[in-house]
Amino acid sequence: MSNIRVQNLTKRFGDLTAVSGVDLEIKAGEVLCLLGPSGCGKTTTLRMIAGLEQVSDGDVYIADEKMNGKTPSQRDVAMVFQFYALYPTLTVAENMAFPLRAEKKSEAEINSRVQEVARALALTEVMERLPDQLGEGEKQRVAVARAVVRDPNCFLFDEPLSRLDVTLRQTMRGEIKEILNGLSKATVIVTHDQLEALTMADRIAVMRDGYIEQVATPHDIFTRPANLFVAGFIGTPSMNLLEATLTKFQDGKASIDLDSQKILIDVDKAVEGIDAGSQVTLGIRPRAFQVVDAAGEDTISATVDLIEPMGAETLLHMMDGETEMRVVVGREMKVHTGETLHLQCKPSQALIFDGNGQLVLT
Ligand code: ATP
């Protein structure tokens, strides 16, 4: 099976621990995105899996074989980097054939494999061109083709799309995902672009300061972020995280004191386990609000401070006393600065984080 498993993966550079006790398992056919801010240890994790960096502690298994101390070629991994480094004097066809020639495959086998992958990646029209004669998207596809053509144990991508413009990125995300889906290999993609992770990954591992904060499907990462870091990191505009005091929990609803007002709100029934009077954080995504006509016990009232048109939607920066909130409304809604709006949270959209910043969930 072409799977990847790392246990207690740790990397120290002198005094700095860049990666701390990371455990991950990526199944054959699965795409895992390592996502996190700059410097959190994503690339170092990938390089240890590839064999480009020795581990300080822990084990790397690929296809169920322990790979510690083995070279990248012994691990039989295919890597695609941000800088795709195509051979400038070789045509697309020759670039693609290169790794197969290095493996001393027969010319017939090389030709058939190269043609097959070229068809899958829509490169047949440009096979005789040099890299200089290609657009950025085509270059990226050739880099992927060169990795795919070898039929390696697994694929490792490091920020593969970061050099492409926004439109091309969007297309390539879909294309790469489709190709990977057909290959039954374990794939790890390093990215700091959450949209890339949310659209390409079967599961996302969110990293911070060398640690894994959460590993889950894109849906769960978005709807059930394990802690305040993941909640604030995933989603644009970012989730409103409002400091609050829990005053009561009854019948699935929590009474919560915010800065200057109270709200009665539907929350997960695990909140029942929190003592009344505890400090919590109420998390509500900017798109989880609806504006209603009148204030009620289930609304938050806030004043429009700044209006930011975003095309189909409008982002409102709002103030409730000293507390800032972001609310996304439809473009058609007419609002003006200084106006007070009454905001109701859509059902099952409010999250409660405990005093340690952990999501409270059954
Ligand atoms: P980015 O998205 O900016 O590439 P990253 O999440 O991939 O960040 P890493 O490149 O893995 O992060 O780096 C993690 C930490 O390890 C950083 O503090 C970095 O400065 C440090 N680091 C990485 N490689 C080395 C090295 N060879 N020697 C010393 N420190 C290093």
C-alpha cells in the first residue's frame, strides 16, 4: 500500500525545535494538506518525509516500510516544488521522459507512459516546446506530469501553486485534485493558502509552532475548529471570537454576557458541562449572522463602523461597545455607517470555546 505514516516526528535545529512530535497517517489515495502560518514547520515536516532532512526523533514509514536514514530515491517519493525546475534545454516530452530514462525503462514503455500522462494533463499540444515557450500554468502541469509519470510510492508537493496568478491557481487546484484522485497514492501538500487546502485536501493538518493543532476533513476544520487558533486561522473573513461569560445553560440554549449586552443562543449541549460564571469565547462566523428587524433576547445589536464591498457580498465592520465584529451581508442590503443592526445567529452556527480555548462539543 502506498501510504505514509509518521510517528513522533521531531526536528531540532540547534535550540529551535521546528517540528515537535508530529503523528500523521496518510492513506493510499488520500490528499493531506499541511496548513499553517509561515515558519510553523510545514516544509521541514515534508522534507523529513522525503528524506531531504534527517529526523531528530521519530519515525517515517512509507508503504509500510521504515524509511529513517534512507535517501529520497530509496523512498521512491515524487516531489513537486514551488520552483518547478524544469530542464530548460529539454522539450516537454524530454522533461517528462527524464525520470523514466534515469530508471532505465525501455523506450516503448517511456513513450507510452509519457503519452498517457500528457493526455491526462492536457499537454499533448505542447510536447515539443521548451519550458521557455510555455505559460506558467503549462510549466506547472509539466512539473506535475514529471512527478506522476514515474508512478512513485507517494507525492509530496511544497506550495505547488504559489507562483501562479489567482485565476490559474483556481483552475490548477481542480486539475491537480482530479489527477491525484485517480492515482491511489498518498499525497502531502504543504500550503499556507487555506483556500488551496480547503479545496484540495481530503484532510487538513493545521500546524502552529511545530505542533499539529488539528487534523480533520475540510468540512470539520471549518465547522468544528478544535481550538481558538484553528478557529481564527481558517475562514475569510475570520471568525468573530467574542469574549463572554456563560451565565446559564438550559434547554440547549446558553445565556451569555457579552461586553455590553446579553444574548440567549443555541449552542452544543456539551456546554452544559461548563460552570455558570465561567469565561468563554463565543465564536460566530461573519456569514452566520442574519440581520433581523427588531432586537430580542437572541440578537446582538451593533453599529456599522465601516462598509467594505466585496462584489456579491458586503463586509460590515461593526462595533458593540469596544468589541469589533465582522458581518457579511448580501450586496443588495442597503446600510450606512453609524446605523445599528440587530444580528441573529443562524441555527447551529454558534461555537463555544472554554477558558483554555478548546471547542466545547459533544
Ligand atoms: P514557510 O511557509 O515560511 O516556508 P514553514 O511552515 O514551511 O514556513 P519551515 O520552513 O519548516 O516552516 O521552518 C520551521 C522553522 O525552522 C522556522 O523557524 C525556520 O526558520 C526553521 N528552519 C528551517 N530550516 C532550517 C535550517 N536548515 N536551519 C535552521 N533553522 C531552520
